[in-house]
Amino acid sequence: MLPTKFWNRIKSHTELIYQSPFLKRLSQLERYELLQLSHRRRYKAGEFVYHQGDPGTGIYFIEQGSVELSFQKSPDVETVVLTDLHAPESFGAFSVDYQIRRKATARCITDCILFGFFISDYQTLSKRHPRIALRFLETLNVTTIQQLDHAVSKKSSEDDELEASALLFETYELPAEKAVNNKIR
């Protein structure tokens, strides 16, 4: 008989596959293949996933825990918390294909388990399953437009445009009903 820990991990992985707002645009098989190439990592509360200005290397899916995204306009200015993300949300998607520098800092608020899908994983996916890689890019492109609209509407006119940019490029934060209704066919 398999240990309970094994079954809990399978259950958590399955929940991530089915509940992730970003992955909902992909079929079940496409989600599964993408996550099979992902790397499961544990982070302690307070640990940084990446810092603002770091090279972008991939997208992260939160399996357990909470991650805070923050932005600092310059070293002498106070850091602004952009948002707190929780399972099954994701962040950092735009660095997979576009390889842009991080616009925000990602720090774990609680102990976290994250799945990282990196540039090399995308390259492997595109060789093994070009159709799934294309669907991933389609999802990313649709998400870009929707996230741009969401980030601009979320920030008031007095907020700094750099903050809006950081929020745009580091999160995938759309209301659930929009994510479901805008499925790519």
C-alpha cells in the first residue's frame, strides 16, 4: 500500500492542474504535460523566489502557501506590496517566452510549495509536443491582453505606471468568471 504522503501529493498536484486560472485555458492533457516538465520546490516563509531586476526564467504555480509580490521604484523609496497570491494562482509567466527582467520581487509569506516551469522546460515541451507549446503561447498572449486591461483598471490615475507594469508582468490575476468565459478554442 502506498503511503498517505504520496496520495496527498497526487491530490495536491491534481488540484493545481484543475484549479489554476492560467492552466484552465489548456486541456487536461495539455495541463498534465506542462506540469510534468515543471519542478516542484519548497520555500520557507520569508524566502525570496526572485528579486526585482533578476533575469526572468519562468512561471511559478503555487501548490501550497502564499506569495507576496512587491515593487520598489528606486532604492531610496519604500517598497510597495502589489498583491498577495495564494494556491492555485501563478506568477511570472511573461518570462517564459519573452525573457524579460523581473518587474517585481516575489517573497513567500508562508511556507510554500511551488512548481516552476522554466525556459528550458518550455523548449523541451516545444520539441516533444509542439501543439501544446503553441497552446501555451496562445494562452500567454491572450493573458497578456487581459492582464494589461486588468492592471490598468486596477491602478488609479495617481498610481505610478511602473507599479502597474510590475503588476502586469508578474501576475495572472483575473476574476474567475473571466478566465473561464474566455477559454481559447
